[in-house]
Amino acid sequence: MSKLNGAPIDFTTFHNIIDGQPRGSGNIHHGINPSSGKPLWDVPIASQHDLDDAVKAAQRGFETWSKFSWEERQVVIGKMYDEFMKYESELGGIIRLEGGKPMPFCNMEAAGAANVLKFYTTQPPMEDEIISDDANLRLTMRHIPLGVVGAICPWNFPLIIPMNKVGPALLTGSCIIIKPSPFTPYGVLKVVEIMQRFLPPGVLQAVNGDASMGPLMTEHPGIDKISFTGSSATGKRVMASAAKTLKRVTLELGGNSAAIICPDVDPAKIAPKVALGAFYNSGQLCVASKRLYVHRDIYQEMLKALSDVVTGWKTGPSTEDGVMLGPVQNEMQHQIVKGYFEDCASNGYEFAVPGSIEKTDGFVIQPAIVQNPPDSARIVREEQFGPIVPMMVWDTEDDLIARVNDTDTGLGGAVYCADLDRAQRIAHRIEAGTIWINSNEIPRTEAYFCGHKESGLGGEGGRQGLFEYMNTQVTHLYKGDVGKDSKLSDNTNLTLRYIDDSLEEVVTSLRLQLRSHRITGMEGEEREALETDDSRAAANVYVTRRRGFANFAPPLAPASNPSPLFPRHPPLAFSVRGEKSIDDIQTRA
């Protein structure tokens, strides 16, 4: 048993974390160990009242946390990283039991989740951007904390995906409420519990819920943004629900990614990478290679190399030593994958690696490779999210790209090719958010990750992903003196910034704006002077009478598109300098 602030941390009891405190519930449920099919620990089910309390706490926390400087928030996140690493082995053990991953991959996920936090300690602050700045106007754009974020997370990576949302939310000054998957609630509940010592109450919270909690969050008027990772079908429901309160949404959804193998590669060299891309975490990876396209010239050689790699792996319960592929995470997914095995068998598709889906106490599925099924097959058209993958033949590049892009999704893809120029040319034609060249699919924290088509909306990761957790504000600062005594001051200035020195065009522009009511408050002598044919007299009267700040609108028609009503004239910007006559006005380009 580990200790926190001298008090022991119990990795067998779990609570929702609301307003900095653990909270139980009269309703409980438990996850299932996918290796054995046996129930894990009790975990409380949060109610709508619990969620309301969490939102109110987050709103209070936001008032404090958003006022921390960028650097102060990074110090806190750095402490969270250090604390996370103290419990890497314990958290890895929880992932093994709730997620079904073999232990080496559990440790990788725990360390990876911590490293997400570390990455955000290295990001420089978001500086204000000066869009333009002249004698008249300064335009400034800045990015400010968003508010309360609701994070709805899946079961396939129960620690690293929540941290991909926690890191940017906290760094940018927002507060976040995490809803873990009810299949895998334990690891993230414990992490949020451990991190409370570093944060004001309400800044980081977690509510485990049943099927009603997701809709409650997406419709809650006090939540400003939803970040959701899951299937495309659920993502559409999340977006529709969030639209009721016009929440900001980030959706990282499903994919049917293709791996393309060109004829100039050595199959023996790339087979291990292709196998990992297709079968890592038993195929339960959103960007996994779910379709393999191999050039005809090397198809048989590649099929043998890939089959040798996959059949050489040990597949079984994650509690056994030497296991490479553990079970799928839950019975529901087991049944979905079973349907693909049955569909391929009933249609007579050939299995290069037969696999097996016989039911045991857990949800273990032996991996399968389906040899060259038709493009119309379910195994090709749909995302299987399990350890079964089709491998097809391609001949021409144009035909290949048409087949690869013939999908409603566009999350990722991979290209294996010795000719790097050709590899990049092919990659650029794939309609997807992230493409890997000569590597299996490995998302990186420093890289923006997004989907095209029905694979998502917005994105996360990298510096670009920080903008998803911030509001943008633009200020228009006009530099005129608006003080009570400014119009009579001898210190006021008049500068005429004008592309052309022609006084005639200056006065013509003033007249046009006067007649179109774009200059107001001009009466009597001033108006008469401006309407005379004597341009110098008109300007002298105007300058003499108008010592205060004057701001004139730009021309009514651009110089490139004059009209009979509004002839060509350059843009104007006036500010007052107090000159006594037109001869004192300085013109400059």
C-alpha cells in the first residue's frame, strides 16, 4: 500500500472525486477483468446531483485557477507528473486488470500518461498577437481560459486518453470533469484522487456514471466544452446533444485506416511493424491498420512474413507471462468481433491465419488474417476494432488511392515504401488526419491528432491542440484621446496617412463620406467649406475647426474595384496634431 501525505493510498477502494473530496454513492457497479471474466472492485455510480455539484465546484475552481499564471500552472502540472511517476507500477497493475493489456504495455501506458503531463510543462505561454498597429488603431488577438470542460473517455486506453485531455485543459486555465468508461473506471479515479493535493478544489474532478451520465454532461448548461473519444456513432449523438447549449466540442472518433505496402520494401523488415499496426492491443486502437493493401508483386511474400510474425506471438490472458496479445476488453466487443469472424466464414473468405473466437472465461480472441476479401466485404467496409484484419492486393496507384479513400472515415493511415518521395506522394493523397510513413501507427503527444470526414471534429495534442481548450478574443484599440478636455489641447496631433499625395483625392473622399453619412457632426461653415470647389480652403477650414481626434472610415469602394458612384480613392486614416492650416499637414505613404 502506497502513501500520500503520510496517509496510505488504497488501490482497492475507489470513489468519485468532487470538489476536492472523495464521494461514494448508494448505487455501485464493478468492472470485469477481461482475462478471467470475474468482477473487479465496487465503484460508485454518480448521480445528476453529483454532477451538478461537480459543475458548481468547477465553476468556483475556475475563478481561482484561471487567474494562475501560465508558469504557475506549469509548476503544478510538473508536481502532478512527479507524483504520477511514483505510482507507475500500481497504476500499470490496475490497467492490467481492468483493461486486459499484457503488463509491459500497461507500464508503457502508465508512463505515457505521465509523460503527457510532462510535455505540457515545456510549452511556452500563448503570447498576445499584434495583428496590426498604426497611428490610429491597434488590433490584438489573445487566447484566454475557456471554462469548464467535460471529458468523456473510452475503455481502450483508460489512462493516457484522459491525460491527453487533462494536460491541455489545466495548462490553459480551464477546469475539467472526467467521466471514465464504466468498463475501465479504476485507474483514472485513483489518479484524480492522488492529484487533489496539488490543485484548488474543483479544478480536476472525476465522476463515474452509468449510461445516463454522458448525456447529462453533454446537455449540462454549466459545462462549456465536451471532449469526447469514442465511436463515430456515439460522437454524432454527443454533437447533437451539445448543440442544445452550443457547447464547444472536440470529437476523436473511429477510423478504418489503411496500411499501404509498396513493391520496393523488404517484407521481412516491415512485417513486425505492420503486425503491430494491425494487432497492437488486440486491434483496439482507433488508428490501427484495419485494412492492409499489398502490391501484387510482393503479396504472397508479405502474407507469409506477416503470418509468421502473428502466429509467433502468444495470445492469452494478460495475467500470463510472455503474452503479446491479451483479450478484448469487454463481452460486448467480443460479440462484435465474433460477428466479423462469422461473416467472413459464411461468405467463404479464405483465412491466411485462422484465428479463434471460442469463448473462454475471459474475452481472448486468437488473431486472424483474411486473405484478399472483396472491397464490398464487411471486414473491409467497417471498423472491426479487434484482432482480425483483411489483406488485399493492389496494382496501380490511382486505383489504390480510390479504394483507400472509399470510406466515410479518415483518422489515420500508413505507407511502407523505400522510395520516400513516392511514399510522401501517396501519403498526401490519403484523406486522413495522420499518416505514418515506414512505421506502425504511434500517436505522439507533441503532434496534433485529428480526424477527417466522420472520424472527428477538431483535434488534440501538440501545441495546436491547446487552442481547442481556449477562447479567442480580439481587441480593437483606437488611439484617439477621448478625455473631456482633449479637443482644445495644443498637444493634439493631426497626421494624414495617405497612399497618394493628391489633395483633390483627399477632399473627394471626405465629400463622399460626408454625403453617405459616414462623417457625422459636421454642420454650417464646415459643411459648406467641404462642398466648395476650393479644395485648399475646404481643408483649411476643416483642420482649423476640427482640432479633436477624427477617425474617417475607409473608402466606400476599393481601389481595384471603382464604381461610377464611388470613384477610386485610397484609404484614409486621420489623427489630430493641432496644425493651424493645411500647409502644416504632413502626408506620407
